[in-house]
Amino acid sequence: MRISVLASGSGGNATVVEAGGTCVLVDCGISYRQLVTRMKPLGLEPDRIGAVLLTHEHDDHVKGLEVFLRRHRVPVLATPGTLEAMQTAPSGAEPLASGRQVRVGAIAALPVQTSHDAREPVGFVLECKGRRLGLVTDTGVFTELLTERLSGCHVLLIECNHDRDLLRVGPYPWPLKQRIASRTGHLSNEQACAAIERLAHSRLETVVGMHLSQTNNRPEMVERELAAVLVGSGVRLTVASQHRALVVDAGGPTSRTDAGSD
Ligand SMILES: [Zn+2]
Ligand SMILES: [Zn+2]
């Protein structure tokens, strides 16, 4: 399994997951040009994407979708609420329901409801041949349901949106600060660390901090706080960026022969 986080943050989100010969794109919140530019050095071709999975309808997760679908006729999988809330919902999309696993080629995808100010948002657990990846961003709380469904993952991609103090003293207007910190906003570093502490187990290999605010967070703060939670565990830690792709080799079969670059 190989994960390429092409972009992560409020400026746009897109992650490619390759496993067992199947390649899926989770969210398409960057322009087509950017998508291709970031895929190319990784040896990824947009033609190989077999399906697009959407977490929710916010612009930073869908704004590149329309152009992508004009060039690549692949199925879009999203909850009915997400599809209804999209300005231009893709035709022939396949509805997802939280808790109901669907199969995309070799990858089994389980949508899990998140707590966010969108119509029907989800995160995903993606599984292929015993390798398990959890991807959760855009949630104001890490619920019991998320904890339960994301247990046993080898790789966790978890939102570390903001540092609570930086958000509090930062330049955002008060209503926006409240929205971000609310139960339907975004996870703070502290909340993410608490979630990871609950989810840590002996087979956890990699944790990626996702969807960092460029105003209310610092990558080095996220790394330091995650490292404190996972001290002595041998778990690999890294932080995804808005500006450059991050590749995680999650072991097991990929669709490639040169997997392993990291
Ligand atoms: Zn977002
Ligand atoms: Zn959102």
C-alpha cells in the first residue's frame, strides 16, 4: 500500500492510495493542473485512478473534481448528503453510507461519519490484503464511532488542524475561531493526540498529521506533540503539507514495482 498525500489543508486536499493494483483518489480539492504536476514526479498517472472518494462537499475537497471528471470518466463515491450539497454533483455517482463497506477493485473502503459542518461528512478506513489505513480530517470531535472504526490501522492520517492557543490569539475573526473550535469544526493538535493515544497499538506503523492550518499551527509543534504521545513506540511520524506531496510506503502490495520511495 502506498499513500501519496498530494495536498492537505484548507487550500485544497487530495490523497492517492494505491494497493493491490487499484488506485483511488480521496478528495479532489486542488486544480487538475496541480494534481498532475504533483503526481508526475511520483510516477503516478491520473489515468490510473479508478475511483474518486469524497469526504464532504467543502470547496477545499471538491474544487478540482469537475475538471478531473471531464478528463477521466471514473466513478465518484460520496454520501447522498455530500452529493446533494455539491454545486455541480457528478452524474452517476455511487452513494456511500457510513458503516457500509464498499469495494473499489482490490481496496475495501469503509466510510465513517465525522462531526463537521457539512451535510453528511465521512472519513475512511481503506483496507487491502490485511493492510489498514485510516484517514480522518475535518471533524470537530474524534467520536467514539471514529475510535471504534479506526482501531487496528497500520497507518493513520489524522487531522491536526490547529494549536488551541495559536487559534485563540491569532488573527481570525471571533465567529470563525468559534466555528473551527466547535464540535463541528476541526481537530486541534491536542484532540488529535488524544485520539492517537486511544488508537495506538502494537501494529501501528505510521501517523501523518493532516489538514494543518497555515495560520494557527506549525508543523514542528505537531511533530513534537505527536512524538510525545508515541514516544518509544517506534511509530513513524510525519506531517502533510499544503504545498508539496508526501509519500508514505505502507507496506503490502501496491500496483507498482518501485514502491518504497519515501
Ligand atoms: Zn477541509
Ligand atoms: Zn470541511
